[in-house]
Amino acid sequence: MKYMLIHCVAESDDLPEGGKPEAEGDLEAWLDEMERRGVLKHGDRLRPTSEATTVRLRNGAPLVLDGPFAETKEQFLGFYTLDCRDLDEAVEFARELSEVNPSGGSYEIRPVSVFNPTKVAV
């Protein structure tokens, strides 16, 4: 089953900018090992919330807003998509990742559902 680990950190100006996480030492080794084992399917770093755009439906019309989707003291720093046997394995991988990631923060784990947008009624 696929799981997404969503990396959440406190909103801060001192986070490094860029596409990939700061892969230092143990984190880089962990990512390499997960790729070698075929568990890590994808991962990316997100740009800061100051660069976010939100689209909402208001009075039947789309409204485009600058900024994050919700006011929060945390932001999504990035994500990893893993292919795991079950939730217990996903939790174990998140635990390992939290021990080696120099960015700190927390990991929200969500199962990924199969989604076929061609079958969605608009």
C-alpha cells in the first residue's frame, strides 16, 4: 500500500530554500537505502508558504488568493511517497526518518487512494 509522509515544520524564515531537502549524513543514507529497497517512490521539497496560491469557490465563482490554504503556525516542508506492507511499516519508516532528518518537525502519515480524475463528475 502506498503512504504519503507529509513533513511539517514550524513556519520560519530560517528554513533553507530549494528543491530538495538538506540531505546531510544520515538523512542522505536513509533516502538512498529506501530507494535501494524500492520503498521510496517519490519525494520533494515544497517552496515556502509565502509563494503559495489558493483557489476557493466563493458565491459560485473561483477566487484566487495569495498564501497558504489555512492559517497555521506549521507549514508543509515536503513529502515522501512510500510503498509499504502496512501502516506499521509506514510508521516505522517515519520514525526512522524523524531520527535522521536535520530539519526536525513531524510527519503526518496518510494512505494514498487510487484516484482516476477521468471518472470524476464536474
